[in-house]
Amino acid sequence: MKPVAFETVRAASLAEASRLLREAGGGAKLVAGGQSLGPMLNLRLARPRLLIDVAGIAELTVAVDAADQVVLGSCVTTAAVEDGRAGDAIPMLAEVAGHVAYRAVRNRGTVGGSLCHADPAADWPTALAALGADVIISDGRTERSVPVAGFATGAFETALAPGEILVRIRVPVPSHSAAWGWVKLTRKAGEFALANAAVLVDHERGICRIAIGALRGPPLVVGDARGLFGGGPVGAGALDRVALNRLLGAHGGDGGTERALHVTALARAADRAAAVRSRT
Amino acid sequence: MSATGVGASVARTEDDRFLRGRGQYVADWRVPGTREVAFVRSPVAHARLRAVRAPEDCAGTVFTAADLRGVKPVRAITSIKGFKLSSEPILATGKLRFVGEVVAACVAATRAEAEDLAERVELDYEELPAVTDMLAARRPDAPLVHEEWGDNVFIETVEDRGMTEAVLAAPLKITREIRTARQCMFPMEGRGALAFRDDRLRCLTLVSATQMPHIVQLGVADCLGLPDSAVRVISPDVGGGFGYKGLLCREEVVLGWLAQTLGHPVRWLEDCREHLGANANCREHHYVVTGFADRDGRLLGIDCVAHVDAGAYSVYPTSAALEASMVASLIPGPYDFRAYRCRSAAVATNKCPILPYRGVGRTGVCLAIEAVMDGIAREIGVEPYEVRLRNLVRPEQMPYDNVMGRHFDGGDYPEAVRRAVAAIGVEAIRARQTRGESDGRLIGVGLAVFCEQGAHGTTVLASWGRPVVPGYEQAIARLTVDGDLEIRVGTHSHGQGHETTFAQVAHEVLGVPFARIRVMQGDTLYTPFSTATWGSRSMVMGGGAVAEACRILGERIKAIGAWLMQADPADATVGDGCVRTASASVSFAEVARAWYLQPQHLPPDVDTGGLEVTAGYRAKRDSGTFSYAAHAVCVAVDPETGLVEILDYVVLEDGGVLVNPMIVDGQVRGGTVQGIGTGLFEAVSFDAQGQPLASTLVDYLLPGAGDVPEIRVLHMETPSPNTTFGAKGIGEGGAIGPPAALVSAVNDALRPLGVELQGVPLGPERILAAVAAARASTSA
């Protein structure tokens, strides 16, 4: 279980990384924490000729905690978010971070890396989509933004074009009165989710958004989920399970017991949202 | 009791190097000029292999069956009548019989380059339908793993003892069908071997992560056509065995051949992917078991049909027959009844060969019979523990020969259950169940009781037809010039702490200070022949041998010591590292000095064997020791997610006299965690083509620290009447009880929903499906 031989280079700047990526013409992979790519290299599932290490590019590791939004450089580690080192304006971020894999993985694994890897069972795509985050993508010259909800286009597939790099993630800070709930169901601590779900209810901003992950492809995100709760207060009791089942079916999710788990995860996230405030 | 003798919780000698990272495992050995080996493995479960093609530029670096001229296949010959022999080629030839089977060996400077080579080797094969299910394998139209057999059955045994029409017509008939999953054993250290030619000793040296160096020595020598004296096997520090390293591996033979042929050292280290993809090799059983009982829940008889999925080949030295034979003889468990029928078969499938994993057949057997006991309890409406109490062998019946002639050597089985029931707090759990949980989960309590035959002796193993039957276990005791003690044993410690416990035994006999006793093992060059460490035998057999060697050495020391004191040996005693009379003493060092350096002071009739003794030991009665235990567990089951949390776990264990109670507790806890893995987590599924579906630890879940509560270990201590110090085998028990106890507990929790699960592991899918089915049938 050793990788195929490859070259590796530490990019000094975003421009350099982007240029190397374009020049390699599909033969290169970006690496930051390496927590997903490392095993794939060892299993020889990934066989890049060149690894471009972007973890040393200063602007990718910066986190800014502003009044209206938290901006995470794509190479900010999950552990930094867990510890509040990347700001604490959105408590849900630390809650999500603390249950991603194991601490050793969180120490190296990055939020941006998780989004780019686009593993359907990952936590960040679901959680950040529920929070209404978007990602800023650069091709080394110009930038564009894409909502997290639309960033993953399939299992292990994203909206990144050749030569593009995810630079940072912008997460809007919910209002003081907002409520959120995050549930991750796993067979044991540290494992990938069997089901994960997030609920954000922010009346001041007119937001009632849900996201359900650990499906076959990208998370199911419902931007206006009031109807799922009968228009009233959000909670497990009010959840229209039939409607949710239909949505999950249309989204291409699994049936049977697996779907029941996703529904349960969302119901419990809704109950937590009823109990947890976004700011304490 | 001495602070470092038998019964003391002495800190483990070996931990100093382990905890400082100074252990010496196969991967830590450095021999100049070593090249690395990667294996080409079968990508399919069943195929006719037409050709293996290595690229032309790879001459001398890729080796296939065609290169291994004269190398004999692995054949585990058993004495059991009707057993069908399998011939396992060292590198596949003719047919591929399971995914992961070794086909070619690639040699390069680094492992990565060896894997590059392996990728370029082409296999030309015609895929055949695979046999992936042990029951389907018995159908007349099933594909054949070994065509020459005519069917897929290694061996089928029938027991029929005392079954009568009256028993068959008993008022209660409880039938359960139970299946256990295939598992990987996952020791912390995988397999691995380093082979080189030693021209000085004129032998092939194989450094291998094995539990049984002498068995590997025999096996490699036999396959390579060498005398056993021309093969030296070193088994250095080994990071866990559990049965996974208790066999002759094809890879070991290949490495031996490569080292002999190429003239330079070669090394192979198994990786996680090989372990998962090629070695899901244990635990897969199927039972249909019926208990016959009267209206009071008194068991009258058991009728069982058992299948063991033995995989494609019979491994050396345990053979494919072992587990099925064990199942047939152990189904009766710790219970008192006199009518028994069992048909058990070891079935060949296109999976890797089965190996005996800690607990071996007992884990599935315990699950099967305890399910019947729970079924009886449900049927007559009493506490499950009450049914156990009514049926367990009672202390006044001990020693007790059960329906299969197993000789239970003592103990109080019902008391074990009573203490476990009290410790887990069954009454309080019942009250809690009545109150209900605010989080909607359901609480359940479960129980499993079993006895654990360990330290199986000659007669037992001969009856199971094992190719290698253990006899007199030997140990060597030697007093050094400085009066220190060297102990050499053929058993092998790969986590059990024998460097500590055997020193405790030697200290108990001779009184040499614990710190001045050195236990040596793991090298066929300087240890006595042994079948080594498996079957919970080392402390009973090896410990007995160490005690016996020390006792004889003590006599010799006493004779010299008495002479030095001008005393009659009859008036002298040995202890505390001294020979004493009422008025004088000489130290062992003085005795050693006389023997080695100043022999002019020795008595004229001195034993010319000197201060080095090899002694053999066999238990007074070698039908095995019977440890026993009751496991009680409290769980919370979430009926909406199917997730199970263990809230409390109690083990009441009677392992006879405990040489080192701390180490025993560690054994019990470690085994219990593995049993929890069997009960809740571990399974390798195979698709219809025989592909194992777990390729990383994301797919194959092992229990982690967060999934295991503080396991409370309680003891009773009934000495064995048949062994030195009254010790009993204790190494496996922890892994036997948990699946049965967990199934019992989860079923107890889900009982209000009308759910009863059978089989393991109890993952969320299985639980949710059962809950959904129960709800559908209620609403229908």
C-alpha cells in the first residue's frame, strides 16, 4: 500500500499553485492536510504525477471573524475551528468541527480540503450549506463565488474548473435570535456519518433552511423549509416526514432504513434548533 | 504470598521496552542488503488460472508457481476419518480459490517499487461461479471449490447421545437460527517476515511475526524439502496474535524460498489492505439449534445443525476440521442435560481459509445456546437468569462429565450468575425500564454464561484430529555463573506478558529475586520444541513446565549447597535464592561458582547435568481446564437509529488460581472488547462474486475506546485440581461472552416492540429493519 511515484512542490503563492495546476493539465493534485488524499494515494486510487502543497500559502490559512461574516481560508484546519482559533461568532462551526473524524485528523485536515474532496459522507458540506456559506474560487487571476449548496456536483465532484483553487469560505453570521441544530449519526465516535443534518432558523433574516448529508451525492439543501414544518415552529413533532421522504427520494437518496436515518437526523436537528441559540 | 510470586500483580517486565518504543518487531529488524517483497494476489474468488505473465524486463524479480519447482503445497493432514484434504499451493496454480490468494511474488529495492512491479503482472484467468455461502455450498448444483471432492464438505460429524422420543416430545421446543459474520482479527501488528540465509549456522533464518515458531519451522522445512534443523525461526516481539499468527503462512514459505534462491535477505510486511482484502478469516458460523425443555424451563436436550464456513483450504496446523469439531463438542455449554444431537459440517467456500480466532468455536456456540435459554425464559415468562440457574451444572455435581464427556474440573457456575446479576443490578434495570427514558431509547439487560475449555491436552487434541498434537510441554531452567536464572520456553508471548508471569512462577519455586530471572522465548535455536501459544494453554502448560524445571534445578542446587555447608541435603531447603539449613546458608551464586568455576568443591556424586535442566510437563488430567464466566451487560437501544450504547458491562470470571491478576484482568478486558466487536461492529460482507466489501477501516469497524464502557471484572477463584498452582486457561474467555450477552440485552430492550434479533453483528441496519418489520406486522 505505497503510492505510485510522484513529484511534490510547495507552492509559495496562489498564482504559482494555479499556474502549476494548469501546466500539469490534470496530472496534478492540490494537497493541504492530506487526510483524504493520503490514503487515496496509498491505495493507488489517486495517481497524480505532481502534488502541489498549498498549506504554506499564507492567505489560505487566515481566518477573519467579522461582524456579519466569518471568512475561513481554505487551509484553515478543522481543529482550528473546533478550538475557536478561527473565530467564535458562529458556535455551530465549533460544534460541527468537534465531531469530524478524530482529533489527529482534525489537526491536519482542512475545511477547504473537505469541501473540495466532496465525500458525500463528510460533515462540512452539509453544515456549511445549511449556514448559507459560499466559497471563493480563484484561477490565479480572477475570483468567483459559488454557494456551498451548489459547490459539490456529485460524489467526489465539484464545480472547480481545471486550474481553479478554492481560496476561502464565507459564512454569514446568523442574527442573535437565530436557532440551529446539528446532528451526526455514527456507529462510533470519529467515523463518517451514517446521516447528518443541520437546521438553521433565523426569523430576523427570514431564514428557515435545512441540509441533509451523507446521501449518495451532495447534500439535500432546502433553502425555505418552512413548509416542511407546517409553517409553524420548527421541531421534530411538526416535521412532515412524508414530504421529506419525497424530497429525499427525488434527490436520489437511498430508500428503506437508510432514508429513515436521514429523516431521524433531521427531526433531531430540528428539536435541537428549538433548544439551541446560535449565540450564547 | 511473595510480592513477585504466583498471585501477585507484578508490573510487566516487557512493558518497559514497549512503552518506550523499544520493542523489536519484525519491521524493526535491519539486515544489510534486504529487498522488499510485494505479492500479486487473486482479484477474483474463483477462476481457472491459465497463465501468469510477468513483463519481459522483470526477469529475476517476479516469481510464480512455475519458479517454485519442488516446493510442496501446504497440506494439513488430520487423523479424522472422512476428512477431505486440501492442497494449498504456495503460489496459486491451476485455480484461484479466493480473493487475495497469493499468485506471484515481486522483489524490489523498496515496497513501492515492488508494488509497481506487481501491478504489471498479468493474470490470464477464466472466472468461475463462486461459492460464497456455506449453506448454498451444500446444494448439489453448487460450484465446487475442489472438483476432485465431488462436494464442498471438508468434514461432517454427527453426535447422537441419549436423544429419546420422550425428549423430542418435550412440552417446550425452542428453535433459533443464528448466523455470525466473517471477521478480520486485526492484531495491532500485521503479519510479516524477513528471511535470510545464515551460512555460519548453515540454516535459513526466518524472522516472522508468528505465535508458533517451531510449527512454522516444521512447515517451512517441509515445504522447502529441508530438515527442520536447517530452518531457524525467530519470533521476536509480536504485536498481538489472537490466532491470526497461529499457522504456517504461504508468504513465509515464499520468503524462505526467495532467500535460499536469491541469496539476499527479503522482507514482506502485511499492510491493512492485505489484511482486510485477503484475510477475513474467522467466526463465520450458522446454527439451527433447538432446545427441548419441560414447563419449568428445565432443559432436557439439544438438537443442533451447525455449519462452519471454512473457506477454500485447510490451514496448517489447525486444519479446517477444528472449528466444526469444537462446535459439536461444545454446544452443550455449562448446562446439565443428557440428550444431545448435533450435526456439524466444515464447508469449503471461495473465501480465505478459516483460522481459530480467540474463543474459536465457543463464541458462536455460546451465542447459539444462550439464545435458546433466552427463548425458554420468554416462553415460560421468567427472568433469563432464572432459566440459567435452573440448568447450570451445580457445584455439588463437580467434577462433572457432561453429555459430551467434557470433564468440568470444578467451580460454582450458579454463583457466578448470581454475582453477575447482582453486580449489573437486574432489579434496578427492570425498574428503570418501567419508568422509560426521556430520550426515547430502550434499556435492556443481557446475560451470557459459559465455561471455557482451555489448555487442551493430548487426548483432546488427538480426538479433534489436529495435525500436530501437543504432548509434554518443555522448559529449560539454567542457573548462571552469577546465580541468576535463565528460563527458556517454547511458548510465545505476543501480548500475554509471559516474560513476567513465567518469572513469577520461577520465583515462586526457587525464590531467585524476580529482577534476576530472565525469560527467553521466540527462537527455535535456543528454546525447546513447542506447539507454542494458542488455546489458552501457555500458563498451564508452559508455566507447569517452568515450575517443574525449576523444581528439578532446585534439587541439584540443594545437593551442591548442602555439600558446601557440610550438611545432609535432607536437612536443607531451597528458597529466597539460597540453600539453607537450620544453622547456615549458601547463596545460589556460591553454588553456581562451585559448579562453573571451582568444581573441586563439588560433591563426588554431583549430578553431571549441572545447573541446567530441561523438564517436560503434562497436566495430571489433560482433558483441559474449565474456566467459566458470566457476562452481564446493560444497553440502551435507539429504535429510531438502530444504534446501541453499552451502559454497563460486568464480567464475573473464575480462572482458577491467577498467577498475575492484573494481567488476567487485562486479558479479560481485551477479549471482551473483541467480543463487543463481534457483537456490534465487525463484519466483512462478500458480494455474490465473492469479493470482500471492506477495503479500509472506514468499511470495517472495530470497537474503539469511545464504544466500550469501563468493564467491571469480578473474580471467583476455584483452583484446578489438575494443574500446577491450580491455574486454568483464561486467555480467550473475554471474547466468548459478549455477542451472546449483547444479543440478549438488545432483545430485552426491543421486546416491547416485539422484536427478537438473531445473529451478529447488531448494526443499525439490522436493528432498524427488524423494528420496521415488527411495526409493519403490528399495524397490518
